[in-house]
Amino acid sequence: QSKGKKPLFVQLVLDNIWSLYEAVMKRDKEKIEKIVTSLGLKIGARESRHADPKVHLNAICSQWLPISDAVLCIL
């Protein structure tokens, strides 16, 4: 870390979550589309058109990282 390198967890997990959060909050449609297609998600039109960006963020995160799979590690 003294040489400016980020920890592996930050590089692989936190940076991706943060870039998704920034794209949705800034309403960057091109970046959101790129992220959604690269993850293979299907976001409904209702969620993507909603006035509150948190609804759109919740729709993406609930498909990408479902809480039950992330916390309980269900196989």
C-alpha cells in the first residue's frame, strides 16, 4: 500500500460496486447499459425509468448480488 497499490478486495469488489453506484446516481445511461449487459442482467423498464435512482440501483444489485446468495452461500 505504501507504493499506491490498492488491496485486492478493493480492486476486485469495491471499485466495481462504486463504479456502478456512480453511474446510476449520475444517470450515465451508456455506462449503466454496458454494466448491465456485461453482467447478463435484465432490468425492467419500470425500474429503469423510475425518477428515484435508488430504485434502479436496487434492481441491478438485487439481480447481481442477491442477499441470500451473498450472505448464506446457498449452493
